[in-house]
Amino acid sequence: MTKQQQKKIKVTPIAAGDLLTPKQVAEILGVSPNTLAKWRSTGEKDLPYIRLGGPTGRVRYTNEVVTAHVAASPKRGYQAA
């Protein structure tokens, strides 16, 4: 990567408290953790996630993404935590 390319990359720090486990997100959305796994593998829902530790690492969701998803889908039976 060139120095010019490095300057264009912006990284937003994420605090550990802002990351949610699939189990926590499943509870918030009123679905099972298996449903979240299905959504990740099929791309059925646009719910971005982070993999910590590489391609086989643990999955986490940001609180911001989950909150925005709930706000955009108020009639889907999701529950606010």
C-alpha cells in the first residue's frame, strides 16, 4: 500500500462496550442466534458484522448498526432491549 493510499484510509475506533455478541443481538431482535448465522451466510438481511481474529474469528455487531436496523424495521416484531 502506498503512503497516499494509507492517508485515505480512515479508521473509526470502536469501544469494547459498543460490540454486541450474536446472542445479545438475537435477544434484541427477537430471533435466535441461528437465524443471525443464517442471515450472515445468505446475506438475507443487511446487518453488518465484524469478525474478530480473522475469517474464523468471533462475530460481533456494533450497537450503532443494531440500533439503526431496529429503527429502520419497527414493524418486524423486534423488541427494544
